[in-house]
Amino acid sequence: MIFSAQQIFSDDQAITGDADSTNVIDLGVPGTPYGAAAALNDDVGKGAKIPLLVQVTADFNTLTSLNINLSTGATTALGTTIATQNILLADLVAGKQFNLDFLPNGIVERYLGIEYDVVGTDPTLGNITAGIVMGVQTNVTGA
């Protein structure tokens, strides 16, 4: 997979409790084409599938599971969850990869990011790298 610095949400981010991704992507404001009466509608999830990858870069401890929520918002505070995945502690080991397959339809707010929601006790160990990628490797074994 290929990460772009402009499309990364978390870069080896330590997750020690509920947190937003270190980075939030500003999708911009849709403009009004010349001669049009109104601004274009915006939905980055339409069209070709855009893969999103989450990779554990350091083993987690103590929590029961981690909810990874792809969220949008009118501000960088996000707040609207549009996709979620729950990952159990047994799967939160370094090298493990998860993907939400692609950005879903309906992303119409300006900002996009990830909200990490710890279930159980806050971990003292555990890091994640996550972002929009060019493609997701599917022949990984042992991770």
C-alpha cells in the first residue's frame, strides 16, 4: 500500500484512550461553476472505490476492543460517524491490517477523520497508522 502524507489520519499514533486521529482531511468547499445558479453537491464517496487502511504498529494492551469510526463534520471536531469497525484486543497486534474497504457514499461535510473509541480499560500501549491509500495489499499472511 502507498500512503500519501496529505491523506493520512494517524501516523504511528499512540491510542491511550478515546481520541480523534492526529490529522483531519479538509475536503474543501464545493464551488459554483461559471454560469450555474448554485454550488455543486459534494460526495467524495461516489465513483471509484477509495480504499482506507488502518494498521496496528504497536501491540495494544488492557482494552476489550477498539471501535474505529470514520467520521465527518462541518468543523475539525468531526462528530458524524459514517462507518465503523470494532476490533477485539486479540487482533490489535503489530502488523495487523484492517480496512473499511472504501469510503462510503454520503460524505458531504467538509472534514474527514477517524475517531478511536476504546471499549473497556484505556490501554497504556498501542499505536495505529491509518489513511486513504492507493490500494490495499491482499496477499498478507501471518499478520
